[in-house]
Amino acid sequence: MALLTRIKGPRDLDRLSPEQLVELAGEIRTFLVDEVSKTGGHLGPNLGVVELTIALHRVFDSPKDKVLWDTGHQSYVHKLLTGRQDFSKLKGKGGLSGYPSRAESEHDVIENSHASTVLGWADGLAKANEQLGKRDHTVAVIGDGALTGGMAWEALNNIAAAKDRPLVIVVNDNERSYAPTIGGLANHLATLRTTDGYERFLTRTKELLERTPVIGQPLYETLHGAKKGFKDFIAPQGMFEDLGLKYVGPIDGHDLAALESALQRAKRFGGPVIVHCLTEKGRGYTPALQDEADRFHAVGKIHPDTGLPIAASGADWTSVFAEEMVKLGKERKDIVAITAAMLQPVGLDKFAKAFPERVYDVGIAEQHAAVSAAGLATGGLHPVVAVYATFLNRAFDQVLMDVALHKCGVTFVLDRAGITGTDGASHNGMWDMSILQVVPGLRIAAPRDADQVRAQLREAVAVEDAPTVVRYSKGAVGPAVKAVGTVGGMDVLRAAQPQGDGAKPDVLLVSVGALAPMCLEIAGLLDAQGITTTVVDPRWVKPVDAALPGLAAGHRVVVTVEDNGRVGGVGSAVAQALRDANVDVPLRDFGIPQEFLDHAGRKEVMAAIGLTAPDIARQVTGLVSRLEGRYADEPTPQVASD
């Protein structure tokens, strides 16, 4: 790592010879494999952008020139070249973020790691430069997969409107987002990859015709007037130029000299330019190149030589869903699946293998996924839309106005719900149960274990007149949590021991989803303090079960525990249901505070925000004690009332 350790900032690259730059690229790839294999992270995408990142920082002057990344998971090389070479705690508490982070460096601009947003950012920054009279450059790096998102094209339409506003768009085209990129845009880019540039054709044609007496020049002018036709015939890049964007490429994304030349030309142009770079995801690492599924897009801890996981993982929530979807597919021919460029991460790859004609990968286009699902449902099918919980935020209007308003039977399956931890603020699935509470008719299921994932998925797809949601956590699924009884549609997980004097049990603990084991632990801790507790799992948290207010009235205190933001979440819905039923019982809701949480392990994040069994048990003990008048000088706990 002789060269890499000498790079403290982008301008250190200026002193390296072409041969040293090639050597540096090799050192970076070795570093990435060695370090990311220890921590886990986005390996494949970063192996593919080594030369591109070096070229960007040699041609442009960051942070004066703004280099923006979409999505930020391909920014590891950028971090290395801007002085951040301690990857020992990557994505862990106190370590580097897996995405750009303003707190880490002035070279990082965008922290949001949701795809297809960078061109909107670039448009705004370029306009700000224009307003302030700056001639700084704005550079947006976007993957071909992210170009399947509608926001990217909305931004392109605006970017193209200013012919003299310096803005360079680098399309990092590796034919993949997670898996191979699909759709019409992918086919267009594939055509560009496999054809020679039309500029060379026109140059040769001009030279030939200009040597032809009399008719040569008029004929050339006629042909030049038909330039658009030549473009479409030889290299159909007209899609970009029709928008008013100058196009450069395709460029070999691993040829440093070619990259620098193309970027310099784009920089000098003075207006919006697209530089189309062909890269290879996982380049230089054989195990990644042999992984046809996603080229090691994201890995856990692996052996650096073989690429194999160091520790075998048990069954996870995603695989339980995947297996049940295949069973449902065999039973019901009307069930179809939709994914947004994440077939394997959300577990639909098994369904796709069994029923390839019944899976639709719409690219990174969650809004389109929701509207298309409404159309599928209206046409007589039952679509299951599987996305990460944090990504459903992007399709809220479509869920509300297209699916729910039209009473379409669509099931949304939200993977990675709740605190996910290491991917940081933008990937915690902590908003879904809040934003979806306002959608009329929509129903939300929060399974507590694998058995409930299977059961509630089946209940969800049986609903044909309203949208349904099934949400579950990231990672390994624990053992089954058995019910000891039922009340209405709710499962009783622990019944309070009856009091000899006929007094009410102390606490009704409402457990949401995967937090059931923790809630049972809380009940055990309360029991040790002489506080009697009933634990119920509502299973369906929206709407609130009609039997819950009556059950709450039979207890002295109601406590809700959820892996979702506290504002507008299940606790708020339960409090409103109690008020509507005139049940005047103190209620305390525990959940995620409404703040952006730093990256760390899931358990570390939960400990930091006080969402642990001892923390909650301690607060509930204090609440019950105050009710008993043990601390008369303390304020009365808040009562669930209007």
C-alpha cells in the first residue's frame, strides 16, 4: 500500500505518473477486499469504480467542485482518496459510514442513500452556482440502475433547459443495480455499448465527400442535416441529445487515460454533458465476478480468498417470506410479484425461478411499482409488492391515491422494517407504520415470528378490496413465540395472574411484531417487582383491534412497544382508540425517537435510544409506583385523553 498511504487528499493524485496510477488502482482493490471482508459492506460496486473515482478527482477540484454520488454505496474509493483510510469499523459504531457523510468530510455532499436523487441535487447546486456567479463544476455520478427511477428523468428534463450551465453527469454503466439492470433504458444502453461512435463515422464521411468534386459538399450538407438519423442508426444516443444534453462515450471505465480525456472534454464544454462509462462490477476479484446474482453487491464478513461467509447464518425473515410466496404461487395462479430492482434482497428470486412469467422487476421505481400493482389488481390479479420498508416512503402518494382510493387488493411486503442499524439513517425502516396510519382502509400486519409471517401473509393476500401490508425485521428470525390465548383478533402471549382481592392487573403490554421476545422479558422483570402484566400481540396493528379498548379498561396501565417512530405510530393509534372508546387509562408508548439515527449495530442503536427490556421495565415500574402514590410529589403520569 505504498502509494495509497501517501494519498491524504485528491490533489496528491496530481503527482502520480500514469504507471503509478495503475499501481494505485491495484492497491485500492486489494485494500477493499481485505478490509470490507472483515466488516461487511458494499464490495462489488466499489471494485467497479476505482479508475473512475481516481479520474474524477484528478480532473475536478473537490470540494470546490461538487462530486455527488448516487447511490452513496459506491463511495468507498472516494473516501480513500479524500483521506479516510481507517475502514476497521466500517458501518459500525464510531466508524466510517457506508455512505457519504457530511460529518466525516467536506468532500461529502449528499448523505441520503436512496437512489435516483443525485441529478435533482446536481440541478439545484448548478443553479445555485449560476445565481452566485460561481464557475465551479457540479459532477453527478449515477448508476445505470438508478436511471430507471423517474426522478432522474424529471431532473434531466430540467438540467437540459440550461445550455450554458456547467454540469457533468457520469453514467456508471455496469449493467446492474443489485442484479442486471432491466427495461427499455437498459436495452438502449446496451446498444450504445456495442456500437462504434457516430462522430467517427461522420468525420470519415466528411473527409471522403470533401474530396469528391462538385457534388461532394452539397451531399455532405444534406447528410449532415440528417445527422439525427445517422445517430439513431449507428449509435442511438439521440435519447440524451434530444433532451439537449451533449453525450460523450461510451468510455472504458477502467482506462484511466480515456476517462481523464473524456472528463476534461466534458469539463471544458461549459454546459450539461453526459459521460457514459462502462465499468465492471466486482472487477479484479474473482469470487465477485463469479457471483452472477449480484456480483457481491453487499456482503457480510467473508473469507477474502474465497469470498465465502465466515459464519453460516440461520433462517432469516426474508427467506421465510420467500418460501411461503412459492407455496402461495402454487396454490393461486392470480398471485404475481413486483420488485424494484431488488429481486434477491427481498427474497423474490425463488418465486421468479418457480414462476418467471409472474414476476415484474420495474427497476428502481417504487412509485411505478405501486401504480402498476393497482392496475394488476384491477385487472383481476393479486400483486405482492416486496420492497425495503424505507423505500416504501418513496411511493406514499401512489399507495394513498392509486391503491387505497381505488380499493385495490395489493399486498405490500416490507423487508428490513424497524431499526436496521449499520446502513444508517436513510435505511432504518422506522416510518412505515406512521405514514401508513393515515391511509384509509389499509391494514398493517406485524408478524412476531416465522409462523406469523406465513400466517399473516396468507391473511393479507386473501384481502381483495383494500391494500394490506406485512412488515418484518432484518436478519435472523428467532424461535416461535406461542400464544396462550386470544382476545378478539389478538394473541395473548402472557396472561396476568389473577389477584386474590379482585383488583385489576397492573399492566397491559401491547407488543408489536418482532419485539415480542423483548416484551415477554419486560413482563418477567415487572413480575419480579410484583407488577402483574398481560402481554398481547395485536398481529394486525392497523386498524386497532376492536377488543383492545375493553381489554385496556381491565388494567391500570397500558404500555405499547414498537420498532417504529413514536410519532403517529402504533402507540398513537392505540391511544386514539382508547379515547374514542372513553377508556381513561394511563398510556405510555415506547418506540424510536423521531431523529436520524447514526449507524451502528441494531442492538447498539436500541440500547442508545433506551429501547431495551431493562430500560422499559424501569420506566414502567416508576409509572406504576406513581399510580400507587408512592411518590406523591412527582407529577401525575399523562393520561390518554383528548
